[in-house]
Amino acid sequence: MGDDVAAQPSPVARTIDLLGDRLTVAILRDAFVDHIRRFSQWIERTGAPPAVLSSRLNTLVDAGLMERRPQEGAYDRHDYLLTDLGLATWEFLVSVWTWQREWSADGLLQPELVHAGCGHRGPPELVCRVCGRRVGARDVSLEVNADSLVVAARGSRRRSTRSAPALSRADLQFTVVMEAIGDRWSALVTGFALSGVRRFSEFQSLLKVSPTTLTERLTRLCEVQVLRREEGGREYVLTPRGRALFPIFACQLAWTKVAHPDVPVEQLGPRLHHTACGSSLEPGLCCRGCGAILERTTVIFER
């Protein structure tokens, strides 16, 4: 592998960088739920500094999740519209909102999902699209290509959520979940914990990370009650709050495949294998009311 290739983050790492940002998640939420498309509307809603908001919107355009269109009669101003790739993030977003509604004090401010087919309101269940079974963290194994994982952990790091620009209260709701999925190291630690890794030495062996960096991430995840340090300090166990992150992690990996259709599966980064049916996990969201697998065109998002 050449130096130029080795220096590139893996597709999974790029997904973490892109979607592991609370302002980006807020932008996508407003686009989905309230059909916001103008810069001025996002400024009002998020409270983000204009330069920061402009940077995030440009990133979404460059990544193919949004397209920029001139406003009618005002060709120096643009609307930002979701593309098919942007629309494909809906399962990830619903999983984030579901986690926030259950585990965040301000979670009820997040959108509620309604299945238009049966009228059921409330959080969906994660299922395997191949076999239809409900899927949790204990039902899968994590397959890791060592080379792609090393690449995933390299490269520039986004600033910690602790040093992120000040935003309005509505967007600060996402701060806690971003501690778990908001940078490459934290997201990979969370993902490995969901797959059953518990010991410090195991995390370090898999991630090839410095003890200082790993200790800092594990400490932060314990502070937000995603992990719990067992007596003796050698093992880190997921809390119920941490296990509930599994749909988010699964949908991140699934969206990565959609965003990078030409990349061989083994080069995408970590991937999930569904033990019960023996297939690579293709996650779907299932209505708790009627049991149907939900599609974007069959659901409504309500405040």
C-alpha cells in the first residue's frame, strides 16, 4: 500500500468524521423534519457562527449529502437540498433521535417517528433485513480488517466536543451522544465495546492506540455513563445507556456501504456479522405496532 493510500482514512472513518458532529446532525434533522433549506433559517435555529455553519454545509455538499441550488430571483443566494445520499441517512438519524429520547434529559425535544402505514407512534426496533429477526449488540460479531482499521484511526482529528463552538440549547442535546460517536477513537472504542471487548489491553491491541489516548477516551465514556469501569479497573463494561447505542453504530456502518458503493467490502472498515442467519448485517428499522420494516417513504417525522 502506497503512502498516499495509507494516509487516507477508511470509509468508516470518513463516516464517523462526517456524521459524528452535533451541528451536522442538527442540520440534517431540520432538513428532514421541518424541510429547512436556507442558510438564514439554520443560523436562527442552531445559533451557530456563520463561518461554522457555512463550513458544515459546504462539507455536506462536498460529501454528496446536499446540493446547492440558486434561490429563485436571488442568484447570489442558495438553497441546500438533501440528495438521495443525504436522504439515506434517515435510519442513522432516527437511531440518534431514539437514543436521545430515551437517555437524554432533553430527549423529548427530538422528533417522533410515526409509521404512516399503521399509525403507530414511537421508537422502532432494529432488525436484520435478511432474516427479519430483531438484532442487538449480543447478536452480532465485529469483523475487522487490520489494515483498514489502522487507516481508520489515523488522520486529522476533529476538535473534541468540549471545545466545539457554542450552539443553542436545542443542538447541545446532541453533546452526550457525540461523546460516544463524535470522533474516530471514541466511536471505535464504543463499537468494539458493543462487540464484546472489555479489557484495556484488548482495546489497545485492536486499535494500536497510545495508552494515554485510550485512557482519555475510556474515561470520557465512563463520565457520560456509556461505559462502567469494573472493580480493579482492568475491564470496561457497557451500561444499558451504552448498549442502546448499537442501532446508531449499525446504521453508521450500513450507510458507509451506501456512500462508498465502489469500495470492496473488506476495505470499508469494521463490519457486522449477524450470527443467527450467517450474513453480513443489513440493518433495518421495524415498526413495533405492525411489524413492518420501515422505509423512508412510509414514515413521518413529527416534533
